Amino acid sequence: MKLGVFTVLFSDLSFEDMLDKVEEAGLDCIELGTGSYPGDAHCKPAALLDDERRLEAFQRAIAEHHLEISALACHGNPLHPDGKVAKAHDETFRKACELAGKLGVERVTAFSGCPGGSDGDTRPNWVTCPWPDDFSEIVKWQWEQKVIPYWKEAAAFAGKHKVTKICLEMHPGFVVYNPETLLKLRAAVGNVIGANFDPSHLFWQGIDPMRALRALKGAVYHVHAKDTKVYTANTEINGVLDLKHYAQALDRSWMFRTVGYGHDFDWWKDFVSTLRLIGYDDVLSIEHEDCLMSIDEGFSKAVEFLQQIMFAESPGEMWWA
């Protein structure tokens, strides 16, 4: 297995300083934001695609720091009912695919997006219940008229640029938010669609990430290492659909944590073991969104924690059987 980091947490650092920091931490990979929600602090596709020398220098700097790119991140909402937003986020996706092809990177990480409830809407409409029937009709319309047509065309575009794995993060607020919806889109579009598996977004939905991994065997293409702490004292009163700002941590039903601060060593050992069981032996990309820790402390604790539990060698032959 390889250890990486989603470098957007170091967006205040220059590209070279970010590379120095990641190399000094002993990591193997970087996941680079290319625009939309993650921003493009360290990777501006348009500039790199327009300047061959700049692209070569970019690649050389990464190689000199003994790092590789695990994925280009273009998380956005290309299905947004506001046409300007949708166009901008779709362009980010396409530029990320073009750049990935130039760099020999097979993965882009993204969100599935979420349309409105009708052609006249200006805001996304994420449906969470089937009744009244309006909601079921909205979901049917979204998938048939927006979601599947968009991703079929987007997948074809990605394939032209040798992107073989569109890694969608199962995230509430978007149409793909759990294994069932991911597999629904994969069945409609093809095996180019897979998961950027982030257990933090599953914990608070009441999903068991280990069972989810088994259900997604063969469809896990990239993994985020991020934890969540669920506070039952609050969920037992108000449930998990918590609209309070993340800064109101004390009163929220759940909060994102650095790995090890939501679930212990035993849980994370089982997690990496289950990854290997389903055939995923690749990168764990650290994502830091812990409001109780500084960037440096959250990052360093995550690195130290994961280095103790990840597998460094292949299992080899079963000499005992």
C-alpha cells in the first residue's frame, strides 16, 4: 500500500514547499486539486496544458521529490441547475482529464453532482425520502434526464484521454452518496465509474464501511483516509441530518476527525485488511478536515497513525497451507 495526501490542505504553501513537506513526511503520493471545490493552488491544468516546458518542470519537480500523482481531483457539481456553475465545473472535469492523459495518470476524483428538481430550478435538489410522490418523481427525472446522460458522455470524454477510472466520492448532497447509488450509476455508464472511498461520509449515514467495501469489490479505485466521530447524545435526539455549521462542533451530531480520533487502531487495521481482501492494495490519501487540530498536527498524526497499520509488503505465498 502507498500513503498519500490530498494536498488542498497545504494550499497556502507554494508548489515546491508543498512537495518538500510531503516528501519530508515520508509519503509516496499526492492527490492534486485542479479546480472547482478543491481549488487549484498546486495544479492549474489550463496553464500546464498550454506550456510544454511548464508541464515538464511540473513533472520533474514531483519526480525529484520521489512522489507520484495518485489522482487529479476535480470535485464539483457539473449537474448544477445554474448553467454557469455547471459549465465551470464540467470544464474543470474535462481539463483534469486532458491533463491526466498528458501526465499518464489514470484516475480523477470527483463528485457525481446533483441537478435541480426540474428544468426551472436554480439550486440543486437532493432528495432524502420517497414520499410525497413529488420526491420520487424528482429522483426519476434527475437520473433519466440529467445524471445518466451526462456521465455517459463525460465517461466517453475521459476515455479519449486515457482516464480509465472516474473515482466518485459518495457524499450526501449529491446523487451518488452510498454504495447503492454508486453501483446504479456504474451499471448505467460502465466500469469506468468507481468509488473514491471515503469512510468519513459513510459513518454518519449509519453505513458500515467494511460492509460497503465488500459490496463494492472491484469498484474501489481510490481511498481517502478521513475519520468521523458520531455523537450519539445528539443523534438520539436530532438524528444525523445535521444542518448546523461545522464550527458548531459541540452541538453537532457528528464531526470530521483525523484518522484515529473517530475510530481506533483496531477499526483502521480491519479497514486496511478489508481493502486488501477486496483486491485494493493502492494509495490511502489523507484528507484533513478536523476543526480541533491545526493542519500540521492533524496531518502529522494521520501520517504516524497510518504508517503503523498499513501493509508495506505483499502477502506472499501461504507457506502454512
